Amino acid sequence: QWDQGFSPCWPSLMNIGATWDVELMARWSVEMAREFGEPNRGQLGPGVNIARYAWNGRLGEYMSGEDPYLGSKMVESQVKA
């Protein structure tokens, strides 16, 4: 089994971005690295993008929605973590 019986559920980047809390983003990033840094585990992402159209079905994967300023602050926090 791919996940060896574990099935973590993490909030999406859009949820974390909606808080405007760069310290929360840093804490979330550290915990995600711990969770997915183990051998044979992986994460697809993070998605750093500007969501221009609401009908894009993958908006929850991007951290900033339509706000480039928010995205720049959040990605800075994530990369530093």
C-alpha cells in the first residue's frame, strides 16, 4: 500500500493563504516537510500561482488566489521555513 496505512489530511494552500498569517504558513510548511520528508512519501506542490478564472478546478492548490501581494508574502514564509 502506498501510504502504509496512514492517510493524513492537511488544509489546502488556499485555506492557509486565506488567513493572511505568515507565521502560520511557516509552521504549516515545517509540519508538511516533516510529514512528507520521509522516504517513499511525497507531496505534489506547492502551487504558487495567480488564479485568474474561478472555473479552474484546481484553485485550492494555489496559496494566494487572486492576490499577488499575498502570494509573495506567503511564499516567502514557506521558502524560509
